Amino acid sequence: QLVTQAAKVQATKVTIDGLIADAGGGAIVINVGKVAGVTLGMRLAVERPGREIKDPATGKVLRKITTPVGEIEVTELDEVSAVAKGVSGQGFKVGDIVKSKD
């Protein structure tokens, strides 16, 4: 019975959206952990925030422009944060955006 129901179960995709909290000493600490769905070995994209495009009539932010910085891989994990190492790119900074790879 379990096997027949398995085909009906949809996989859920976890979306990670966080920031680099520290990038010194070769380790990169991010402000998301197990609670947000981060797992050991997970690879995340890192982007640098740039300018915001605002609606001239309302001042509302329409779009945020980011620049790709590289990719990191999670090596340590707790409930609310994680430690990662750089896999590609360099110059990771506090405040860089960390998110799920597409």
C-alpha cells in the first residue's frame, strides 16, 4: 500500500535565502541553518547586492540587481547557522546574499 501511495507524494523543494554573517579565516558563516532547511554538503549560490530599481511614482522597490560572486558548500551546521567553504569564486563578504542554486 505504501508503494502505491508513493507515486502520489510530491517532492518539496527547499528554498534557502540568507546572508553571509562572517567571512574571515577561510570559513564562511551564514545566518541560516537546519531550521531553514540547510543540510550538510548543500551547495549555495552567493551574490553581491547592488542597486535597487524603484518605481518613480511610488518609491516601491521593483527589482534588486545582484552580481554573482561564487558558490559555497556547507561543512558544519546547527539550528540557525552554518559554516561553509568556498567552492568557486572569491572575495566573499559580510552581507553577501546566499541562496539555493536554481
